Amino acid sequence: MNEHPAPHPRPDAPAVKVALLGCGVVGSQVARLLHEQADDLTARVGARVELVGVAVRRLGLTRDVELPEDLFTTDAHALVTREDVDVVVELIGGIEPARSLILAALEHGASVVSANKALLAEDGSTLFEAAERAHRDLYYEAAVAGAIPILRPLRESLAGDQVTRVLGIVNGTTNFVLDRMDSSGAGFDEALQEAQDLGYAEADPTADVEGFDAAAKAAILASLAFHTRVTAADVHREGIAEVTASDVASAAEMGCVVKLLAICAVQDGPDGPSVSARVHPAMIPRSHPLASVREAYNAVFVESEAAGQLMFYGPGAGGSPTASAVMGDLVTVARNRLSDVRGAGESSYADLPVLPMGSTETRYHVQIDVDDKAGVLAAVAQAFAEHGVSIQTVRQEGRGDDAQLVVVSHRASDADLAATVETLRGMANVRDVSSVMRVEGEAE
Amino acid sequence: MNEHPAPHPRPDAPAVKVALLGCGVVGSQVARLLHEQADDLTARVGARVELVGVAVRRLGLTRDVELPEDLFTTDAHALVTREDVDVVVELIGGIEPARSLILAALEHGASVVSANKALLAEDGSTLFEAAERAHRDLYYEAAVAGAIPILRPLRESLAGDQVTRVLGIVNGTTNFVLDRMDSSGAGFDEALQEAQDLGYAEADPTADVEGFDAAAKAAILASLAFHTRVTAADVHREGIAEVTASDVASAAEMGCVVKLLAICAVQDGPDGPSVSARVHPAMIPRSHPLASVREAYNAVFVESEAAGQLMFYGPGAGGSPTASAVMGDLVTVARNRLSDVRGAGESSYADLPVLPMGSTETRYHVQIDVDDKAGVLAAVAQAFAEHGVSIQTVRQEGRGDDAQLVVVSHRASDADLAATVETLRGMANVRDVSSVMRVEGEAE
């Protein structure tokens, strides 16, 4: 047997009592792990971790995990305010009643582990301040990119570094759809149907496809990376419903792949640094580590001053992977409870201004259908120049009496790029601006 | 300005005083970051972080960072035992005097941050026990895979999960060499020369090429992943000097790439679970996330029961990336000092037996030059069967009066596979077993 003194368990330590809100796909896996790994948890935490109650909407349902019936209750508020509850694990999602329950739990002395990205992105500050007042932890690794440890590395491992940019594939549904379009040439509708058939997309896919889910995660990532309060409302958001098979083919011709990216960056300006957060489809080079993220996997690519380029990759959703992230938080929060300390909390000390999308710098890939006449290319180039947008490459293909120009710009403000496209659309020899997409992931 | 109460800094908190051992490539970057990010560190730690001394071998040298001359000393022992030093950052490497200095620092009440993989892999337990006795932290994120946050995720983020396997590319030099061999068809010597010319390999590349560096990291990873004491001596080690251009080409034909992998796994057996740790070149499928790790980058691929497959990617060496990892540890350790707590320490409660290499299960890719005669394939197949090794695929290519057989086995014990190769070498119609390489990275 172990001849060395193990730091844990302490035989005199009381059990850490856990209340679970929600017993669905994730909650049932958390309950399963609490049971199956009880001995390991005891060794790692330094005390037994005991599930003392599960709040559900309806009693008597069949669940994915077997639990004693008397653990279940429909009175979530009574559960989270119980005197003996040390940690509340919130897995019900949405804004209310989740917010009120978390606040009540903190006020009554419980620490909280949550996977609620929507609530954290909309009103994280209310929760963080309540946790600070209560001297309790609020951990939420599972809210972004499922099983992938990304929030803790941002908050702790990179705490002595300066993060400059975060590029994330943080929505598995849209990555699955775009990956299918890339690998099979399918159109958006067909690929979405396949995702739905395989269970990667919901019947109403709006939250994923329109980028709402990714935008919430972008807000959380930007807040942590830049020590600045960024909410979902601050995030510029475009979904993937407009991405066509032709866009994907055009990206492939450029050696690129189309991904829905959550991009958070610090940008220096005359008035000092500011941050931006946005979610939109973008072309990235196939050589970029994010380009090889296939199917419904997630990955977060982090650029920092000292570390350089890091990437964190893994499953971004699913009951068991998400439960892994919840359990990691639970172990830390339980350990902190036993020592009566808080982990590294949120901070917004940097308090940087959030740039509007128009001021954010990016690059455009623009496909323009034009009349195949002398002087058209010059006129198009002039439109870019007028708005101060520098062109990196132009490719021209004649097709009978019309031609297609594919222009890739250098970095410019999104407003100048948008104004250029507007000017192009009004030009006499321009038949159509058939595609506009941002290009990301290249060295700054 | 920030209208919300920031948790930090506390105006009444004393400074956290840091002593640095070593001011070379990494140490000078740590000193630079301590200076340049002083305000951010104060906000993140909750108190000023002050560099109070730097121990070096010789005074008066020009360094990569400008520091007041009176910070330098050649008396490292006096520095680490100073009453006012809160944290010692050990960056001198090697076993002694690093071990004695770390032990002295802990005994005198300092917490320690170290990047010393050799020492941790050889005698980590002595250090962990000293830290435990002193109620101080010993953190060492920088010891494995440079800037990549991997130890903290293993120790904390996955603390509520069960890690089953870790596959790591943890040595940048060998990855650069193998990547060049793969992309250019170069032989080992030529690729190594290129690595040396570019500064990716040292003049004496033994520690990297022969796998000593990776083996130390494998021991650290296995210890953390499986809560079991694994030392460098427990790690089976083979380097890349025997990898030929033909091996790399043969891997390519199979849709694979050759990587030097550090592999740590839990294996169930009749007497319960046991662990294995090994470093050797292996073929992995090009579709595996590790296959796309190019040049001198590192990546660690983690498989766990609940999370599934995760990968952590980034620069595995270099002054500034390694300093990022050191600084992340420093922030946590400093925070813990202010609260007078320890972070999650090491644990070896699982205390699993370490399997010898012969009992480890793996797969072999074997190239056999044989006489092109009837019955040879049957005889070769019989040799595998005799040793209980099941064949997955055989490819045969005739070349005049001889032929080449390429056999890929199913999983079997390394001893049975080695015995099979031994038998093949003694067979009448076998001219040569020209290449033997393990195959990894496929689903179990």
C-alpha cells in the first residue's frame, strides 16, 4: 500500500453536500459520476462529496441515472437555501429562475457551479458580485466549449501573461454543418438536415445557426481574457445560414475553410487599448490549427504575448463531456469550501472599452460579378481605394460577356470594408456582389 | 472607471516577494514579465509581486533583461532561506543543487515554482512531501510542454473525471526532425542537421533524440493523470535515431505519420488496473489530431472516461513561452500565500502498479523482406499465430525473386510482439525484418 502520507482524505473532514438543479442530459451524468467516482472524489477533495438533493420540474420521471426517489424535489428554492447545502450545481439553463436560484444559493452560503452560458453572458456581473459579497465561489467551466478546459487556463494558467486574441470554434452544430459542406460540397440546407438527422442540430436550430450560442460564449471568453466586462449584447453576431456551397468552394480555392468563429481581441488605438468580440463565418487557412477541427468538435485558439499560440480542443457538448467540466469545478469548489477560501474570482479591473463592429479591423474576401469590359478592374480597385481599403490580391475570371473578380483586402475597419461593398453594389458595370466573407487566422 | 468593486488589489496586502534562481533564457523572461506586467499582476494577485533577488553563477554578465545590479547574488542558498522571501522560482535545472535549494526554500517557508522536469521525474516525491510538510505550494506547469497549460487541467479541470490515456508530443526537437522527414523525405541525419542549424536542436542532441527529455515528461504526466508515483526510471524509452526515411515513407503509405510519443495509460488486468508509461516513435493516422502538430510544436492528447478526447497544443519550449507557464503558477502560488492555503497538491493515493514494457499492449507495423516463394506468407502468419499475435492486415509486394511483406498486428503484449519478430528473424525464407514500429492513436 501507499507508504507515503497522502494529503487526503482527512478522516475528520465533514462531507461536502451538493444540491443539483436539473437532472437532464448533463445533470444525470453529474449524478452518475458523483456516485461512480465517490472514492476518487473523496481522495481528491479531502472529504466525501454527497449528493443531498436534486431539483426537477416533475417527479416520477425515468432518468438516465438511478437515484433514491427521496432525493428529488420540485422546490428548487427550498433546496438551494437549505442550511446544510455547501455547493449548488445549476444545470437548468436560461435566465430565470436560474438567476434567482443562484443568487439565493450564494446568499445562503453555498458555492455555485453552473453551465449556464446564456445567464453568464447576459448578467454575469450580478452573479460575480453576489459571489464576492458572499465570499463564495462561482465556477462555470462547462458554460464554454463543454469538456474543454479553457476558462481555468485563461483565468489561472495565463494569469501572468497578456492574452491578445482568442479565436474559438465554440458551437458544435455549426461546425458540423460547415464541415459537411466542406467535405461533401453540400449546400447549407442539406448539411443542416444531416446534422438534425444525426442529433447534432435541434429541430429549431436558431440558437446555433444564427450564432446566439456562440455569441454568449464569446462574451464569457472576452470577459475572462481581457479582465473587462463584455456581455452578449456587446458581441457582433452573424450566423451561417447565408453561407453557400459556392462560398465554401471559393474558400477551398484559396486554400481556406469556412468556420463560424468567435473572435475576441484587444486592439490598440489612439485612446489606448480596446476590446472587440464578434461571431461570424470566416475563411481561415487550411494550415491553421483550427481548420482541422472536424465534425461537432470545438476548439479555442489563444494568442498571448508570452506564450504565443495555444489551442484547446475537445468535445463541445454532450452530457458526459459537459459533466466532466462540471465535476472538475465541483472538486475545486469543494476543496475551497473545506479551506474556507475562494478561488481566483472574476475581475474587470482592466475595464476596457468595447469597440463597435464598424471600428473592428478585419479583412474581406469579396466576389464581384462584373461586365467583362476594359476598365472594370480599375474602377473596382478605385472603389476600394476611395474608402482607404488596400487590396491584397485580385483574381479575375472571364466567363463569356461577364467576368468574376475575387478581391481579398488587407486589414481595414469593418465600416470601411462595408462601405466599399456598398459602393461596389451601386457601380454601373457591377452586376452583383455575390459573396462577402471575412478572412481570419493569419498572422497579424 | 470601474464602478464595480474589484476583488483586488487589497491596499493593505503586503507585497509577495519573489526570488529567482537562474537568469538565463527563461529566467530573464520571467524577470521581464514581472516588471512589464507589474500592474496587472498586482490586480490579479491582490498584492504587489516584487522581485527581491536573483541567484546566478556569475555576476556582471550581460543579461536579456535589465535589472538593478544589487538584485544579483551568487549565494543561492542564502537567497532561498531569506526570511522575507515568499516564493522561489527555480529555473536552474538538473538534480543538484536544484533539489537542495528547493528543499531549503520549502523548509524556510517559501512556496516554489519550478520548471525542472528532470528533478521532478527523478525525485518528485521528496519534493512533494517537503511541500506537504511545510504547508507550501510546489507548482511546475513549465516542466511539461512549455507554455501549454496541461498539468493544471490534468490536476484540476479533470479532477472529477477518470483519465484513461495520455498521448503526448512533448519534445519539440524530435517533432521538428520527424516533421521534416515526413514533409521533405529527408533522412534522420539530414533533418537533425537542419534542426541544429535552425536552433531547434542542441549541438549534443542526445537528451532529445534518445527520448530522455520526453521520458521525464511522461513520468510527470503519468503521475498526475493516474494519481500514482511514476519516475523516469519506470518509463520505457526509445529514441528516434533509428527511424529511417523508409519508415516514414511506409507510414505515409498507410495514411500515417511517425511521431515520438509519450504514452501513459491505465490498463485493466486480472489483478486490477495498472499503469504504463513509455516513449518511442510510433505511427499514428494522419486523421489523428496529433498528426497535424508540425515543426517544434508540442501537444498533449488526453482521453478520459467522461470528457472523451481533449487536446492541448502550443509551443513546448523557448524562453518567453516557458516564462508564461512559470508566471501562471506564480500568480496562483502568490494568491495562495496571501490566503495562507495550498493549491491542489500531488497525490499518489491510487498507487497503481507500473507495468513493465513487455506487458504493455500495443500494435506493431513490421516490414519483412522474404523470398518470393509459395508458402512464405503462410509461414510468416504461423509465426504470429504461435505467439498469440493476431494480424490485422498483410500487404505483399513482389520484387523479382524476393518480396516484401508489411504486417500490421492487432493489439498484443509488447513481449509477444517482440518474440514474434525474433522468430521471424530466425526463419529460413525471411531475409530481413527491415523495420518494426508501433502503431498508436487508434480507437481502443
